[in-house]
Amino acid sequence: MAAASENDDTSLNNQLKPDSEPTPVNLSPPPPAEEKPLSKNAQKKQLKQQRYEAKKAEKKAQEKEHKRKEGERKHKEWEETLANATEEERLKLIESRRSLRKERMEKRSEEKEKKMERLTKAKEIGQNIVIDVDFAHLMSESEISSLVQQIMYCYAVNGRSSSPCHMWLTGVQGEMSTQLDKLPGFEKWFIEKESGCYIEAMADRKENLVYLTADSETILEDLDPKDIYIIGGLVDRNRFKGITMNKAQEQGIKTAKLPIGEYMKMSSSQVLTVNQVLEILVKFLETRDWKTSFFTVIPQRKRTGVDPLVDCSKSERLSEEHQEEDDHLERKKVCVEAPLESGS
């Protein structure tokens, strides 16, 4: 009986056993695609960028140390002044300092109130300008960081303007959202922030959307209050040429480019930072004058030769106050697909 039972078990196992063993599933990730070697030109650019980053870090450390020493020097002078003063003089100095500090705080508070009034009015009846940051997946972490800094400049410039626009940030997701949230006070910014695309956020106004891109054949002659102008927020060091134009065409929205070529000749570097493009638009809202807007914002080194149509002394005077800020951003070699004329 035992032998028969064993035979029965063997027969049952043979019936349940598949004809062939199943093919094992490979759960390991596919091998990484081989990266194409950089061209000599790309290697030079990469080396130049690395040198710049090292120099930038060194300069930042020097500036921090200088600021610390300057603070110590001023504090020491103040302490010496108090030590050498009589009791009556000391009380007057302290009171004077408190009064100046209070005056500065009151002035700052007043300016903040006026700024909020201007921004509130811009939200109601002002020009809508969108910064499209839906390109984060194409950028490195450092490039996203550079774009975030440019957006910070955009907000500051717009807040100081007598005729600000109403700013939008669309496509705010992932690392872009993370880095924006790290900006001091970002949660209090008077802007519209959307995680989705502007197409979704402004579906009922699609006919008014205008993407500013260098590849457009339409020259922007004026800013229409009904239209919503879009700036491509892409720090790509010219890796993705034509990407904003292609995006606009696929979405079926209008495009335009700034009329820079009608007022000045640009150097071989025909790229502007995001904040420069927005500042040009905001300056135009103030002046309704493209020439003044371009020469106020675009630094001299971005131009080539002498434009016979332009009073150079005036243009240099207009742009002088912006040189320091532009130097800071231009040295980064950070490029966006700015709405310049391709032939300019």
C-alpha cells in the first residue's frame, strides 16, 4: 500500500509540473545609456564655467569677510565715540541713533504699503506677465538655482516699478517648487503661482496668450492690456534652441519677439536673462517707449558698435544704475531663450 501511495504522489506531481521551467524575470535596472563625449567646444565651455564657479565662490567668501570686518569696524567706532563722550552727550547720541532707526523703519513700512497698493492695482487692471518654469526637468540643479535667483530679481524689479505688472509663475513643480520655497518670504509674494501649465490656468483666455520667443516672425509693437505675455524660464546654456517656439506652436497660441533690432545692434551674444526680459516689459509699461526700455536695461557690453539712431551719452546714463545688478547676472553666463530678433 505504501508503494502504491508513493506512485500516486509521483503521478500527481508530474501532472502539476509544467512542461518547461518559467523564464526568470530580470528585475535589475537596464544598463545606463552611454553618454556621448563632449566636443572640444563643450569641454572649453565646461572648464570655463568651472573656473567661474570657483572664482565666484572665492569672491563671495571675500565679500562676506569684508562685510564682517566692516561691521566690526563700525561697532568699534561707535563704542569709542560713546566712551569719549560725556554722559549727556552719550544720551543724545543714543537717542539720535534710535530716532534714525525708527525713521528708517517707518519709511520702509510706508514704502511697503505703497508697493502693495501698486501690486493690488496691477492684479485688478494691470498687464499679466507669465514666467513659464515648466522646463525644470531639462535643467540641472544649479541651473534651476540660477533661474530661481532671476525670478527673485523679477519680483524685486516689479515691486519697485511705478507701473508694475501682475506676475504669474506656471509649471511650478518638483525641484523648482522646492527651491522657490527656500526664498525668504516667498509664501508672501503677491503673485499667482500655478503647478500646472498656463494653458490650464488660463483656459478661458487662450486667444490672449502670447509667447515671447526669438524665433517668432511677429514683432511686438505694443503691449496690449488684454494679452498675457509669456517668458520662457529656461536656463539651458543654448542646449534647446527653438524649444519655446515649438511649444507655442503645438499649443496653438500666438508668438512675438521684442523689437530690439529696430533700436540697437546686439553683440554676438543675443541672449537675455529672464529678469532682463521682464524688466524691459515693466519699463515699457512705465514709459511706453521701447528705446528707453532697451537702453535702460540692456548693458553696454551686450551692444556692438555705435548705433547712429541712438544718443550714446543718454543710453549710458540710462543704463548706469543697472550695471551692477546686470554684472552680477551676466557673469553667470546664464542664458534664456529671450525674445530677441534673430537678425539683430
